Amino acid sequence: GKDEEAKRFLAMLYREGPPRAAAYEMAANLLLDQGRPDLVEGIYREGLGRLGRADQHGRLRLLRRLFEFYNLIDAPVKLLRVLAAESAAFQDPSLREELLREGELFLADAQAPAELLPLADSLAASPAGARLSPILRQIYLAVGDHDRFADQALRTPLPAPDRAHWLY
């Protein structure tokens, strides 16, 4: 009975009133504290869906927390998928860059970067490849695939000094 009562309380917490990123964060934290990580991803995804594209800052806040959760459960493939899908939705270039930088930091902590290779190859060939190039470079460098790393470095428009540094 307490489980159902807790679910009703959580629903009141984040479903009543206008959607706010902080309410979804609070609900997810309560679930983690109660040992229910199986419900946390759903809370964050519902929050992203209800916030809509207009609340870019709220979306970025929830995505950071979702990345932390994926890092906690060691799910770098999920993180990379969400990053690829969500980075296209950010209209503000500075927020998009911040999201990509956050994703890059979390992916750098991945335990087994080789798991990311099939998805990274797919993303590199997709229209999102140019946008995700910094992250793809990090993945290829982490697994020691220097050919693909160099391909990403050459494909991306970088200032000459940065390009020389990456290639070195």
C-alpha cells in the first residue's frame, strides 16, 4: 500500500500545475532515495515530453540529470542516443554547445567505450555527424581508432591550430 501512496504523491508533485524541471528532478531524487531506479528514467522522459521545446533551460537541466542517471547505471549507449536526439532540438547555439559539452564529459567516464562504436559509426554517417563530431572524436580516441578519429577531425571545420592539435 505504501508503494501506491508514494506513486500518488509523486504524481501530485510533478503533474499538478505547469510543468517545471525542478519538480521532475525532485520526484526522480525521491525515487532514487527509495531504491526505485527502475522508475527514474521514465520520470525524466515524461518531464522532457511535458516541458516542450519552448523551455530550453528546463530541458537542459533535465537532460543533465538524465545523463547523471545514465552514468550512475553505466548506460553510455542510452546517453549517446539521447544526446544525438536532443541536441538537434536546441535552437540556441550556446545551449546546444553546453549540452554537447555535458554529454562529452559524461561519455568520457564510460567504462566500456567500445560499446559505443556501432552507434558512433551510425551517427558519424548521419546528418547529425557534423554536430556530434567533438563527441565522436572522443569516442574514437578512447577506443584507439585513430583512423576514424582523424576522419572526424578532418571533416569538422576547426581553426587551423586546433586541427593541428587534434591530429597530433
